Amino acid sequence: MDRFSCEAYLLQNSVMILAEKLEIEKALAQKWQAQLWPNPSLEIDEVNLWASPAQLGYFGEELPPLVGGFGKNLQMSMALEQLVQTAGKRRKLIAVEEVAVHQSEAYFKDFLRELKQSFRELLNQWEYLERNKALLSGQYESLSQLKAAMGKQVTLGNTGKAEYVRLMAAQLELKKALFEKEEDLISLQQELSLLMNLPSGTILELVLEEGFPELEKIVLVTLGELENRALENRPDLRGALLEETMQEKQLTYEKAQRVPDLNLKVGYDRGGNFMLDFIGFGASIDLPFFNRNQGNIKRAQLHQQQAALRSQHKQATVLAEVRTAYLSLMKEIGFYQDIDGQYDEELDRLLDNYTRNFSERNISLVDYLDFLEAYLENKEILLDTKRSIKDKIETLQSTIHGDI
């Protein structure tokens, strides 16, 4: 798979993404709940289970049955009550939950931003390990050929065995380094498999890209432009600003709680009044003499102030992250551009010359192995620098939440 296919598979199948996305659905469910009206309540009371002759004789009258022969002398009362929220409380609560939905969306985007950065850095590390492994494998095969040729010379008595053993030791060191890179690759592929939620036993193979980011264009991008893009695009900053908005709406809702709600009632009474079937209406309301929601209003005001301070801090943090990532990338690019563009190829040519001269016995084994060690170290520096530049580009792109 290439890098784009890996990322597309991750976005579609990652369990972590699917689980985090459910937070949006939970917020939508909360908004839906806020839109619902409170249920009416039904009360049935004063039902007599029997009526003795002494009880009936007190008034000298009997109650007629309700249905057919059922309900004779049955007294009962029923009441239906409905809460009516005043001061637009329901509408204000819906507004609070609406902001919560937007917050969940912003948090999900921020989760994706951080996950993509980590995933792309893992792919960069994978590419680095594969190229390093190919480098070591190539030199291991080269030493194997030299060892086979030298073994024949040792058998013929043309070469001392000490040099042959020294060459074997150098090959063993390369084999150990190659083994360590393979172990790192196994661990890395396991981590990627878990992130991508791949079926058990799936073997990943990365298609290595030959291109490299156009650094000449990247260095033309200004820090001010990147900072503006970050302020516009960063979902975590938007989440902080939405928190401030949410606390403002929460304060409005708490202030509305100062106005007491109204309970409307309708009641029915059978046989408990001067009328046989009595229907009455009523209403009830709390008298806000003592509790006018002062504590919750004060707390909401403090939450609002706190959210405003945190959004200011988040904005400063975002700008600092962009600046740090930008300067770090520019420094790494400067280091890479100071290296001669032909240095990588020149190293390969020099190694070929050293290998040929050693085979022809024009140079000693010590000289050859010294250069081989310097060759591998410099090649790894070049590979590591390229990986580091790619990682820093991903970091900068993550801080602005967009491509450079």
C-alpha cells in the first residue's frame, strides 16, 4: 500500500475514529432530549375499595355505577397536571445543547488532526527503516561476496586468516544491525495494524516514494501566513471559543431559572363534592422569595470568565506551536540544504571504488572497513535528516490544520 491508501484505510476502519465519532451522536441525542416537552402527570386518588351501609346511610344517598353494574358507590378523584416552562427555558437549553454539538464536532476534528500527524510520522519512520534496511542488506551482501572470495584466498594460502576473521566480524556487526532494524519494523507494523484495525495476520508492505518535498517552495511560506491559517483552522481553538459561547448561553439559561415555572391542573372528583361529577381547574407556581437561583447564576458567571481566559491562553498556545514548528523546520531544511546535492551519489561512487580497490588488494582491509563505517554513518545521517524534515513538515501542517 502507498501512504495515501494507508491513510484512507485508517480513516474508514479505525476503531478509535469510529468510537470518537459517537461523541457527536451523543451530543445530538442530548440536543434532542432538550427539545422534548416535559411529560404530563396523572394522579388517581381517594378511591374507596368498599362502602358499608353505615357509610352510605350517613348521607342517605348512593352513587350510581360507572359502567354497567361496575362502580356502584365508588368514589374517586383524578388530576392531570402539566408543567409549563417559563422565560424561554426550553429554548435556552436547546441553544446550550446546540453549542455542545458544535463542540463535539470540533473535538472530533482535533482528534483526527492529532491522529493523522501521529500516523504520518509512523509512516515516515517505516519508510526510514525500510531504506535503512535496504542499505544494510546491500552492504551485507557485498561483504558476503568479499568474504567468499577471501575465503578462497585463505584456503590457497594467499591471505592471512586474521584479515578473514576481521571481515567476518564486520559482517556479523552488519547482520546484528540488520536484525535490529527488522525488529523495529515488526513493532512498527504491529502498531500500524492496530491503528488501522487490520484483520489478524495481515502483512503490510509500504510502497516507497521516490520524491521529496519541494523545500524551495516551503521556505517561501511566511510565519505570519501560517499563524493566520492556524487561527482560522485549528479545531481545538474553535472548541475553546465554543466553550466561551456555551458558557454565555448557560448563564442566560441560569438567569431564566429565576422565573418560576407554571403548573396547570385539571381535576375530576366523583362523589367527594356537592356535585356527583365535579371538574375543576387550577394552577400552581413557586413564590421566589428565598431561592432565585443566585448560586447557579454566580457559578455560570465564573465559568464564563474562566472560558474567556482559557480561550485567550489557547490562542497564545496555538501561535507558539506554529512558531516553534516553523522555526524547527526551517533549521532542519537549512541543515539539509548545506549538504552538497551530489553528496549521496558521491558516497556510493566512493564505496564502489573502495570495494574494487580492496578486491584488487590496492588498499588494506582496515582502510576499507574504516570507509565502510563512515559510509554507513553518513548514509544514515542523510536518511535521518530526510525523515526528520518530513516529520517536521507534518508537525507544522498539524499546527495549522492544513497542508503547506
